[in-house]
Amino acid sequence: MDTPGIDVEYVAQLARLEIAPEAMPKLRSDMAAIVGYIAELQEVDVEGVEPTAYAVPLSNVWREDSAGESFPRGDMLANAPALVDDTLIKVPQVLPGEGIN
């Protein structure tokens, strides 16, 4: 399906993309298929269908915020890769030059 109205070079320029010349026919074909699919969707009768942004209704699920039992500190720190003074979790350096050992 080749649609001469689709200017792949122009679309690539708008998107600031460099596209190899050998990829142009495939992209033109893919874009034509997308445009064809959109045209097909425009033929669907949507009379009486309420517009929606989601396929399923969304609602927040709230639970009561209440204090409960916390995990033992020793059990939680046992999962840490390394500790500093048995209180802080030591993680690998992220930014160079921080110099904290």
C-alpha cells in the first residue's frame, strides 16, 4: 500500500530524525497503513457512545491511614548491602567526587 501523499522526508524533518534512504519505502508503507487504519476508525458509528479517556472506569481506592506494627529494625537493616555505624545504609557512590566512604 503506497500512498503518494505521505512525505516521509518532511515528517522526518519535523521530528528532527535522520532516516536512511533505504528505510523510506518501509516507513512510507507503515505510515500509509496507519493512516488507513485511522480512516477505517472514522467510519465506525459512535452515536450514543460517551467519550472516555480510559477503557475502564478509574477510581481511587482509599484505606484508613492507621498506625500499625513496624518491622524490627534489625530485620530491615539485614537487607542492606552495607551499614555505616550500624545505623545508616551505605550505597554505591552515585556522583563522582562526593568523597564519603
